[in-house]
Amino acid sequence: MPITDPPLELHPRFTHLIAARTDYVLVGDEDSVTLRGDAVADLIQLLDGSRNSYDLAAALSVSYPPKLVHFALLRLLDDEIIRPRHTAAHPELS
């Protein structure tokens, strides 16, 4: 079975994104998370569910090495701040 790389999005439990310089506060009905750092700040702005990890790394490659972007994505996935977007192209996520 081929490995897929689905598009990524912010977890839907977060209803508001508040920006303050390079800090972002994701606010939900039950919790909030503060994210820090230029790379994370730039990455959060691109997480609209239309790009996979390779697209995100390519979009930020002028400013950040792809390894840094992928590391940040792994951390965000592990912390359940972002998730794979469910699409018809990726039924394994349903």
C-alpha cells in the first residue's frame, strides 16, 4: 500500500486564532494553546487544509529548511493541534 500525505488543517476544536507578533493563541471552547516562533507562526497561516506536508515545506523553503517545517508539523500533529483533512482522495482517514 502506498504511503499517502494528506492535506493538513488546524484541528476544528480551535475556533479562533489570535496573533500577537510571533506568538499565536489558538482558542477553542474548552482549551487554548499558545504557539511561539517565527516558523510556527508562518506555518499556522498556511494550514487551510489545501496543502500537505511537502507543499507546506516548499511554500516556506525560502525562509526555513524543509526539515524544520516537517519537525514543526510532527510536533503539531503529536499535540493534536493540527490533523489530516478528510478528503475523498484519502478515504483511509474516515
